[in-house]
Amino acid sequence: MIKKQFRFDFWTVITLVIIAVFAVFLIYPLLSLFLSSFKNPETGAWTFGNFIKFFKTKFYYQGMRNSFVVTTCVTFLTILIGIPMAYFMTCFKIKGKGLLEILIIISMMSPAFIGAYSWVLLSGRSGVITKFFANVLHIQVPPIYGFGGILLVFTLKLYPFIYMYVCGALKKIDVSLSEAAESLGCGPVRKVSSIVIPLITPTIFAGALLVFMNALADFGTPMLIGEGYRTMPVLIYTEFVGEIGGSANFAASMAAIMVIITAVLFVAQKYFVNRKSYTMSSLRPIQAVEIHGPKSFFVHLFMYVIVLLSIVPQATVVYTSFLNANRLMFLRGFSLNSYKIIFKSLGSAITNTYTFGLIAIVLIVLLGIFIAYLSVRRRNALTSLIDTITMFPYIIPGSVLGITLLLAFNKQPLILSGSAFIIIIALVIRRMPYTLRSSSAILYQISPSIEEASISLGASPARTFFGVTAVIMMPGVLSGAILSWITVINELSSSVILFTGRTRTMSVAVYQEVVRASYGTAAALASILTLTTVIFLLIFYRISGSKEVSV
């Protein structure tokens, strides 16, 4: 028997390099996190003491319960809002549909902590809405802080995930199923509950998991408006950055618990979706129809109110950025003083954001197209391992990733803490999925025969990939890269753990300005982030030729 010899070609080298990159910058940090969680901070001995302390101390396990309560409520509310919105948008002709879709995507892509900050301006103790009710209507309304405020911000930020997932699923349903149900006497409500909902249930679960993960991992919103309502990311952050000599190991144990919880939820969701998935060929997709009378009024009112509330945070920060401000006080008239201040004193944060972001995007694109090619074209044990590893950042909260990187690279042999490189690593690991998914999707549409023809004419595999395949892939790669870029510049959870005075980004600067009650400069920085997000979303629409974002 002739044994097949191992071929050390171009793609073998790429596979080994990618495995090495993930081993060093993801697997090793996660291993460091779990090892640190079992160490006694004083003696260095192995112990379960950190975990025992967590589950025995009400202050800490209450934080985990708070996280589950708020994320469960948020997930339920986003489903209640997102499914009807998706159904109305797909089945009915909604006036201003194009604009509504763009506003929904903008509200989703903007960072949640900006939403929290804007609601402080509107409904904080000195907010516009609070003062209006107190001074004009003589009614004392409760401020935005606490559980209710977190619920409001998360729901308005995250329902677009459900909306987009369900919209995509509804467009794949063949309308003949509905017609058959109607011919058998099935009414509209029963038709939706007995046919449409069961068909899209796996999609709803996928969107719900994404909402749950985002709400569970978010740091900025509960930190800014939670006050006494502490969640796990806030506890992890305060334990880690507030350490004077012993809390890092305890913070690592809490972070390890977060990783285990999110991993279990992710595996459970994947199992359910794989068991309950349906495959349909929508030869006759659902067509939107006209609606009239009271039904039209209430459907449009529901859509407009939800979208208006969603976009209020972005509109508020842009408006307040032009007000004449003196730290926490907004004076009469309009002014560009806030912008002058940030360009003078916080210019490095703006420069860092775009510099780190550009470097991260270049790395994301390179890794994304290589990993996509390996996963689609050269599937084997090693490439399957890479495909599995790339899913880990999907389930790791940003604050946890920041702690894992600091624990791993704050000592020899590789010290990266305090450098720009460690922030770039976090951005690449956290924000690659958009580019990776779009690269894989377009690669499935490219026939392998094109590459085979190039190789048969004497081109090497490497030259074929860069000269033919990568060029054809570029539209899909760029559309995914733009979405990765938008999330990169808005990243806060990991950056707030990793930054120093020299490596501060705009998201971190906005958070610090809000904490210092310097609302004018915070609004100006947040407006720049919002404007950048809108510009690149429009570029994405132009390149992709679509008004939909795949998440």
C-alpha cells in the first residue's frame, strides 16, 4: 500500500500560521484566565476559594442573578417587538419602509452606552423630560437609572437583531403554505401561530441567543445607568481595575463563570436549531399587500413609535453636541465649543480610534479571507478546528476578553499590556465574524472550476488565490469588513479594560467624559462615532446593493 505523503504547500503554511495565531492570542489567554481563577491571590496555591467566595457572598451572586433577570426580560421584550415588526414589514406595504429600515440598522449598529448616555440627558435627574414633567405638569417621574433604564436601553438597542433574523426567515416561506391554510378555513391569527411561527422558531431562537449574549456581555449601559443594579460585567470590571493587590484572581473566576455560561447557552441553542431547522424552497415568497383603515393606522403607529424611540439616542447626542455647554451644564444658545475642546484635548483618542481600527480591519480582512477559503475549499481536521475556534469570540464578553489578554500578556515571555497592539488584538478577535461570514457566503457562489482553470494554466495555488479568487471575493469581503469596521470603532467593553492614557479610544473617552459629567464633550465625541457609523453604513449599502445586514 502506498501511503499518501504529507504535502507542505502554501495552504498548509497558512493553516499552521492561523492555528498558531489563535493558539497564542485566544487559546493561551483563555487558559491563563481559567488557571488564574483557581489561584489564591496571596499564596499562589491552587484553590476553589475564589468560586466559593462568589457563590457564598450575596453581593456577587446577586450580580449574576441581576444579569440573568435583565437579559431574560430584554430577550422577551425584543421578541415581542421584533417579530411583529418583521411580519408587518414583510407582509404589508409600509409607508417610508426604506427609511425605517435604515434607521433600524443605525440604531442597532450604534453602541448601547451612547443610548444609555442620551437617555441620561433626556430622563436623568436633570434631564429634559424629567424637568418638563416636574416644571410644567408638576409630576415627579422616576429617573432612568436602575433596572427599568437598563431594560429600556437594551430593548431599543437589541430588538433589530430579532427583526432582521425574522425578516430573513419570512422571506424564505413559500406563500402556498399560507394559501393552503386559508383554504382549509384557518384565520389570520391561527395561520400565524400554527404555520408561520413554527417555521421560523429556529430563527427566533438564533436571534434571541444573539440578544441574550449582547445584553449579558454589555458593560457600558449598566455601568452608566445601573447605579445600585449591578450586573456581572460591572462586577468583573470593578473587581479587576479596583484591585490593590488581590482581586485579579477573583475577577478571573467571575470571568470564567461568564465564559462557561455563555458557552453552554451557545451549544444548547446550536443543538436546538439543528434539531428543529426546516429547509424550504420559496418559489413563491410572501408579497407585501396594501392595508387600509384602522389596521393600517395601528400598524404604522406601532412601527413609527418604535423606530422613533430607537433613533432618539442618536438624534439627542447630535443635537446636544452643538449646545453651548459648560461641563454638566447646558447654557443658552448653540456653540462649537465642545468640538473645539475634544479636538484640542482629546484628539489622540480620535486618532487612536481610526488608526487602531484601520490596522485591525486589514488584519481582519486577511484572516477572514484565508479562514473562509480554508473552511469552504480545503475542509479537513485542521481547518475544521480553525472553524470551531473562530466561534469562540462570538460567545466571549468583551470585558472578559480584555481580562484574559491582560492576564496572559502582563508577564514574560510576551508583555503587551499597555500597548496599542493588545487593543488591536482584542478588536481583531472580537470583530472578525462579520467579515468571515460574508467572505464564506460569497465563496460558496464562486465555482471551483475557475481556480482549477488557473492552476491548469500553470499558476501556483498562491497566485491563483490572490490573482483570481480573492479578486472575485472582494465585494463580499468589503461589505463584511465595513460592518466589522463599524463595530470596531464603537468597541468599549474590552477597550475600557486594556487602555492607557496613550491608547485611549473614542468609546473609552465618551465613557470617561460621561462619568466626569462633561456632557458637552461626550456628546461631541459620540456624534463623531454616530456620523462615522452612518457614513460607512451608506457605503455598505452601496457596495452590497442591499438594505439588509447579515448578523
